Amino acid sequence: MSKKLLLDSSVIIDFLRIKDKSESLFYKLAFENSKFLVSIVTHTELYSGKSIWENKIAYDELGIIFENMEIANLTREVSIDAGKIRAKYDLDLIDAIIASTAVQLKIPLATLNLKHFSRVKNLKILDIK
């Protein structure tokens, strides 16, 4: 049975940038047959890079990555909780929404940005050691 994980943009960006894809966390998790979800803000964040719009290969590669991935929409509950997380832990708004999405879905967050997210008490972060 595959485990569900919410991916932070750092995991996908690392996969796109790294030369040896098999060394990336994204690749390793996909090999473990994990079911990936992303927050709608992560989806938007990744499509906001200039290189995606200037490089068809990068655009196509990102499309392939998202093809079989569920996108978690911003709900009222996520929004309220994100506001609380932002106020309590002084996270930027995007990270607060991502953290709240994982908390509300009750699934771990896979991130390479442990510094920001590790402060959030109710958030389960995937142990990547």
C-alpha cells in the first residue's frame, strides 16, 4: 500500500535541477510507490518561474510531474489554520498554507526546507535521513 505525502516545492525543484535524478528525494519517494499530493499554492509557485515559460522542455517536464498528482485545493479550514500557523510561527504565507494543507489532510509533508517547517507543532514532516 502506498503512503500519501504532501510535497513541498523544494522536493520538486531539487528533482528538476539535479543532474542525477536517482539521487533526488522525489525519485526515491516515487520508487517507494508513494502517492503524491501538492497544495494548489505549490502548483502555482512552480508555474511562476520564468524558466517554465521560456523553456518548453521545462514546461513539459513539470506537466509530466503533475500528471498523476492530486492537487489539494485551498479550503476554508486550510485558510483559517494557515492564518493561525502564520501568526503563531511567523512563517511566510505560502509555507503556512502548505503546512496547514498537510495538517488538515493528516498526511506528512516531504520537504527539503526543514528550517521553516520544523517549528510547526502539529505538522508531521517526513523523516528524510
